[in-house]
Amino acid sequence: MPKNVAGLKIAMHNLGCKVNNYEMDVMGQKIKEAGGIIVPFSDKADVYIINTCTVTNIADRKSRQMLHKAKKENPDAIVVAVGCYVETGKEGVLKDESIDLAVGNNKKSEIVEILDEFIDIRSVEDDKTLHGTSIIDINHTNEYENMTLSELPEHTRAYIKIQDGCNQFCTYCVIPYARGRVRSRDMQDILDEIKGLANKGCREVVLTGIHISSYGMEKGEQLLIPLIEKIGDIEGIDRIRISSLEPRIMTEENVKRLAAVKKLCPHFHLSLQSGCDSVLARMNRHYTADDFRKGVELLREYFDKPAITTDIIVGFPGETEEEFEECRKFADEIDFYEMHVFKYSPRKGTVAAGMKDQLTDKEKSARSDVLLNLTKKQSECYRKYFIGKELSVLWEDEERIGGKRYLIGHTDRYVRIAAPMSEEAPENAGSGEVTCVVPRAFLCSDTLLI
């Protein structure tokens, strides 16, 4: 039984994706169970844990900056680097004097035991410069790391990790090297976790992972749709959301089955990256723009006004003006609810970083501005469609807007809603009740105010 963690002030900071968020929540839960005291990262702590990200070179730099900041805040503290940057930057991590302990992916669930053992060794050696590692080569593991969330990190919503790893090897992406191959979580374990959270007030779950469309594929099965169907039967859960999906999963059979799950939110994030086939081929994306279009058409056939969101990378190596215009035109035709636009950034260790015809930042910025202006117009148009309609909202938090207190929530299509606390917002709204909204509103930035 770990003994050294009890009573320690431990500050935690998360960088990166929703999977990292889930894993950080579980790590924090384990630390509290062991008697550790979670304090704000700005406080002077005994231990600093930074859950790192490596998706871009900038993410690497931010990870290093936070690690160095922690050591500067308290030179006597134990600074722990955890996660993706540890996997891809092992050499630099082991040389970095700001890092006392390095913990790789697939070891996060053991954070308390690893920290406890390190404190024991350091006390015996009586050497505060001693470094420790618990790094595994993530690319040589086939086991899913079991982690279970038993406490709600938010009032009404919980992210549920269902798988890890990716087998796609897109030419711009380093994540398969940081997260390893596809590994799927046991379905019953997922369902048990959700049932437990539902009993504690969770009303909405968001299924997340590194490549959730691959859930079950290492077992020779496509299990995402059956999983969603089973979650739909869990009492107490009002909404099911899905994080980023591969466009190829949107076959007519799959979309039809999804539409039959009444608790499934009509909000689909389909990762596009480019609307130009020649760029998609250089990215090694395994589908065409027409494949993507057909998936969207099926969603709009089976769901009423679904929210379709996506990611697009501009300025990929060799992207010509004609290729970008093809992408812009495609995005205009699809008419997304939201586009997340990224300027291509070369990532050391990837195929794309060595490609010819790298674009200048000026060219990337100009193309990014074009798509950002387009998504601003499309998003505003989509939100305005719901003005004057009766909506269901899952209330989540409070916020001040223009000096007034508002209750904040989202519709099933992830349109943000704000209701004055003293008027239409019910007293029990914070408990997670799904509530009908008075059908009058006006658009304020990205929020419908009622």
C-alpha cells in the first residue's frame, strides 16, 4: 500500500487532447485516494505532474516550458513528466535536469505506486538529484491500460476513454509513435464505468480515444456501433456524444443504426483534413472527398439538422493554389457547423516533414484566414437557424455575461445557450436536468442568449 504520497501537496497540469484530460482525471482520483492533496498549479507544491502532449513541435515546447516552470517554482519539488512527450522525446527527457521522474503512456494508472517507489529510493540514496524513469516502448505493447473514472469531474458530463493507439500513420502525424497500435477497452468495463457515473449524476457521456472508429478492430470486429447501442440502454444517461470519427465509418447501415439510438446527439465530428483528393493522398488519409461527402449526406438523411464539424489542415507540403481552392470550395459546399483550421506544422520524425515544397508561414496564414472567415459565417448561420425554436439544454455551469449571471448549457447539437439566472433558468438546472428553453433568443458571439 503506497504510503509516501499521503499528505503531499501535488499540483497537476494537463496539455493536449480529451484522452489526456480523462487520464489526468483518473490520475488525480488515484492521488486523492492515496491521501495526496491536489493544489492549484500556481501554488508551491511538493510534486508537480505535467501530462504532456507531442502532437506538434509547439506542443513539445509547451510541455518543456511547463516542466521547467514547475522546477523553477520549487527546486526541491519532484517534477514528473507523463505521457506522449515522454514517449517521443525520450533522449531529451532523460537529459533534462528539470525532470525528476518520467512516466510513459500505459503507466499512468500506476502513477501513485511509481511516485511512492521513487520517493523511497530517493530517501535511501539521500540524493535530490536522483532521476527515475518508468518508460515503456509504447510501440511494443498490445495491452489496453485499464483506467476507471469513479467521480464526476464536471457537473453533468463525463469523457469516457474507450480505446488507445492508432494504426493509420498519416504522413503528418506522430501520434502512432507516442500512443502505439490500436488497443480497445473491454466493453463491459466501459458500461460499468458509465453506470457508476450515472448513479452519481452524470447525464451526458462523450466517447473518446485516439482513433475511436477503430474500437474493436484488433479483435477483428467493428464494435463502436454496438457499444453505443448498449450505452443507449443505460438508465440515467440522457445523452451520448462521439468524439472525432473516421469518415469511412459512415456507411448506410451504420448511420441507420446510429439514428435508432435516441440518446445519441446529432453532432458528428468527421475528420477531413483536406477537401482535395491529391492532398489527401499525400496525407495518406485512405478516403476521398467524395467518400466524405457521401457520409455527410447519409447523416443529413437520417438525422434532423445534424451538427457536422471537422478539422482542416492548410498549407500541407506541396499544396498549390488550385488544391487549396478545391478544398475551400468543398468546405463551402458541405456547409459545416464548425471547422477547426490548423496551419500545417512540420513534425520531426514524420514523412511529411521531409517532403519537398514546404509552404511559407505567410502562405499558410493567408489560407487559414480564408477558411476561418468561412467557418465564422457558416457557424453563425447554423446557430441562427435555432432562434425561435424549442430546444433542450443540459445546464452545466454559471457565467457572467455583460455583468449579469447566466446559466450556461448546450443543446444536443452542441449549440451553446445562456439563460438569465433570475428568469427562465430553473432553480434546479445545475443538477443536470434536461430542460426546454423558451423559444426566443438572439445570437451573441458563439452563444444563443434567451
